[in-house]
Amino acid sequence: MLLSEGTIGSCVEIQDMILPAPIEKRLEALGMTQGSSVTILNSKNHGVLIVKIRGTRFALGKNITQNITVR
């Protein structure tokens, strides 16, 4: 399943990220690594998500959430 397909309030685990290297490195620096838990707090505009990672809230664009695989 893709992160963009998640429902509000669900907690998912990151499986894989297929993103350009600079974006992937930045997300890893912020704590979004393989195996980390992500809670979906809000969904806006078909794929734009507000998520909570390790106690911090982030807004992720559609181009990012559609390239992150979760379970």
C-alpha cells in the first residue's frame, strides 16, 4: 500500500521509499526511516498528508506520499 492511500487516524510502518536521493536523505534525517511508525493525522487534496513521525508533525506532498510504500 502507498502512504497516500492511508486513512486518517491509521498508524502505518514504512517499508520502502523510492524518491530522489536528496529528498530521501532529508526524510531520513527527520526520522522517517524504514521500519519507523507514521500516524496519518489529516489528508488534503488527494494525497497531501499531515503525518506524525516520532512526535513531530510534517506535511508531505502528493509526489512524496505516492512514492512511499507502507504496511
